[in-house]
Amino acid sequence: MTLSEPEILRFLMKSRERIAAATWVVVQDGHVAEDIFQNVVIKAMTKEVSFEAEGPLLSWAMIAARREGIDWIRKHRREQIGIDEEILDLLVSDWESGATPAPEGKRIQALRDCLEQLPEKSRKLLQMRYADGHTCGEIAEQVQVRLDAIYKRLSRLHAGLRQCIETRLTETT
């Protein structure tokens, strides 16, 4: 049986954080990610496409959002400051597999809590790299540190954040 329009809309709204987050990974702009999510919802409602289940709908929505994000980058930015295409493919396959270790929202809240605990220098480094979109080379020049030191710091921060998030999620379970 085909999903009805209200079922499609309800499921997409329930999956909003997940789709918008996947889009943000591509465009690295929250407002643009939200606009793209809304466009995907409109496409799902107006296209003459039917979905038999929520799984194929989510897969279609993720792919549509990713493609629209890449199109947006091509139109609005001279160079892509997002994640490499190969890494995006890995993330998309993970999202499509439905591997969600925690209910939506809990992982994001755990990340926020863990970021708040970081020293100011570490938060600034993460902001420069991901929010401001600077390359590691640019950051190394700005803070007058060798490039390999920036890579090591980011690697340690990623590992520390991963551990902190997992710890928080197991504590709340």
C-alpha cells in the first residue's frame, strides 16, 4: 500500500533533524539546510512519485537533499568548504542504513553539552574549522602553529568528543 500525502508529510517532519543535519554537512549553513529540507518536502508532496514504505522515502529524501545541497554549493560558492565527496558517500550510506545509536535529539544535545565543556581554545579551533569553514592550512597560519599540529589537535578533539558523547548517551539510557 502506498503512503498517503499526510503519512509522507508526517514522516518527513519526524525525520526533519536527520535530513537537515545531513544537508548541513554538505552546505554548512543552517538556514540553507532548512530551505533545502523544505524544498525536499515540497518535492515529495508534488512529484508524481509514490512510496511504499518509510525506508524508501527517507532514502529518496536524503539523496534529494544531498543533490540539492551540492547544486547550491555549485551556484553560490567558488570552492567547496564542506566535506569531501567520498566522506559524504560514507555518511549517506550510514544514514540510509538507519544506524541511529540514540533517539534523534539526544545525540545532538550530548554534542552540545560536550562542546560546552571544552576549553575556549578548543571551541575556537572547531569553530574556525567547521563553522567558519577555514582549511587546516589557513588555521595553522592564523594561529601560527604547524599544520600537522592542527591536524593532531582536531583529531584529538574528534576522539574526545566522540568519547564524551558516547558516555553521555550511555548515562541517559
